[in-house]
Amino acid sequence: MSRGEPALPSAFQWKDGELTVRTLLKTWRSTRVDRGDVYLARHWFEVEADDGRRAIIYFERQARRNAARWFLYTIEDPD
């Protein structure tokens, strides 16, 4: 958060259950270009859940008013 990043929630609702974040594995950012200017578009997080699943989630910086800002991109079962 000190670098302007959103605070990663400790848990997410997904389907009929909850995905509780145990470990933050990796972060990165993606940008978009609009009329020649480059803007920060998304904050990405790879996390490990308390049940061993790994997920990639992202925070949408330019979300519309009253729209969701956090999205689950992928989720993998433990090997």
C-alpha cells in the first residue's frame, strides 16, 4: 500500500465458498495506452490460499462508479 497499491483483501467470496489468502507470492502491474499516454490499468496479485490453491487476482483501477474492482483471473488446485 505504501507505493499506491490497493490493500490486498484477506479473503474473497468465490462460488459457494471463501478463498482465504495465506501468502502473497507475486505482484505486478499492467498499463494501457490512450491517445499516446500510458496509464496504470491493473494491479495483479498471485496468491496462495489457505487450502493450497493458487490464484491470480487483479484490481481494476479505472472501474466505473459502483462497479466491482477486484476480479479473480485464474485459480488452480494444488498438485
